[in-house]
Amino acid sequence: MNAEAVARHAAEVDEQGYTVVADAIEPGLVDALLEEVERLERELVPIAENSATVVKGRPRPSLPPVEVTEHDWVRIDDLLLHSALFEHVPVQPSVLPIVEEVLGPGCLISWLMTSTQTPGAVAQRVHADDEMYPLPRPHPPLLCNSLWALVDFTVANGATRVVPGSHRWREMPAPPFPDGEPIEMPKGSVLIWNGSLWHTAGANTSNERRPAITMNYCAGFLRQQVNQQLGLPRSLVQTFEPRLQELVGYGTFAGKMGRISWQSPAVYIDEEDDVLGDILALRNTGEATALRAVTASA
Ligand SMILES: O=C(O)CCC(=O)C(=O)O
């Protein structure tokens, strides 16, 4: 995407709170992602549920199996953990530059998951993704979400609905909730919005599923909603391209935030052993000495 298009989309996010990038994703990748999402929905063990949500991921034998057909909204979290194919998502050249323009270059992956409205799914509560941040609104962009349409989004199948301009409101989303405007868009399009924008997944009144991927980024000075450093084994992160390693958190913000012993965590990615072992050994020696001193003086 050229600089002019990036600036135009970022300006739309600034002005109306959202933008749509048509034909953002190459058709072969969209089809492969769709296939992979469907495979995971078949193969992963559900680990958490509530009345309308199934979140799937790591097996938890203690939880009873959940029939997907009982539910109308299926989500799979931590997609980087589940398949190498999803590594294309956070670094997508038609999306990431727009997000970087909105949040700044040090932005991070906050979450990467599926959002599938199955037939009969009710609408979500109208919400803003940044509701949990205890800051007066409006505020500078903290989150920027991108929703990837893996099929055509229509009013009938539950296209995302947005409330234009609401990212500039002082109020938190509260009843009576506005209906919002449906964003109908062809398969392969990506809807990008400021995390303060009021929005919702629409009700799916069709007979077709509405699968999507939600790739959410946060500003580099914020805590990521999903813990990407503990949630992704280092042996897996070692295989990521450098930009993806940064996006999951192996870098610093403003040269300082996120550091380890005054270095970027990036320097530790490829170490097989505990690179902090030497420091730990010194700590243990120091502790033993200090303990002896305490015992002697007691
Ligand atoms: O799936 C959608 O249309 C929207 C999802 C969403 O709003 C969310 O996850 O916060």
C-alpha cells in the first residue's frame, strides 16, 4: 500500500473512527485462512463457555466437552499458537502501516482471534474495545482493531455495525444503544477502527456462517490484553520473522519500556539457555552470604 493510501485510511479512522480496506487480502490467503479456521473449529477442544460464546484453545480435560452447535458465536484465541498460517496476519502490508499511522510505530499485538457469527447468532452488546482503560474519554488512540472478512459481510449474516464518530464521544457505550451502521464488505476486505469506536457484531439472521479474524493492536506503552510473552513459547517465537517478534513484545518502546537489564528483550530470543543464569547465580551467592550474616547476628 502506498503512503498516500495509508494516509487516507488513517485520516478516515481519525475522522469517522473506522475505515474499510477493500481487497486488502490476497484471495489465496483468505481461502487458506478460512480453511484453517474451520479445521481448528473441528479439531480444538473447547475450554471455556458462556451462554453464547465458545472460546477454544488448549485442551483442559477437567472441563466438559461443549457441543459447538449449542452456541452461536465461536471464537478461537491465541491464533499464533495454533498455526503458522496466522503469522501472515499481524504483519499484513495492506493493514499494518495504517495501524502504525494510528497508534505509532511501537504498537503491539493485543490479541489475535477468530470471530465467527453462526446462523442465529444474536448481536453483541454495543461496546468499545478500550472500555477497560480507566481514562477520561476521548483520549488519543490506545487500540486499533482490524476485522478480516473471510466471507462477504452482509446485513443478514451479521456484518459488524459501527457508530460513526463515537470514538470522539465522552460517554462510554451505554443503553439505549444505537443500532449503528452495518459495514457490508466483500470477502478479503478489512475493517479497521479506533478502539474507542462504539461497535458490535451484528445478529446473523441468515443460514450462512460469518467467519472473521480480529487482529487487535495496542499502543506500545500499554499492557497487551493477551499475554504474548508467556502465551507463546520462546521456541516458537524464534521461528517468527523479526517484525512479528517485535509485535508480540520482543522489543522496547521509546528505547526503554520493556527492557531487560538495559537491553531489548530481542537479544534473548535466540538464546537456548537461561541467559539470565549468570545473574541468578550471583543472586544466589549474594543471598547465601546475606543469610549467613543474618543468622550470625541473630
Ligand atoms: O465480529 C465482529 O463483527 C466484531 C467483533 C468485536 O466487536 C469484538 O470482538 O470486539
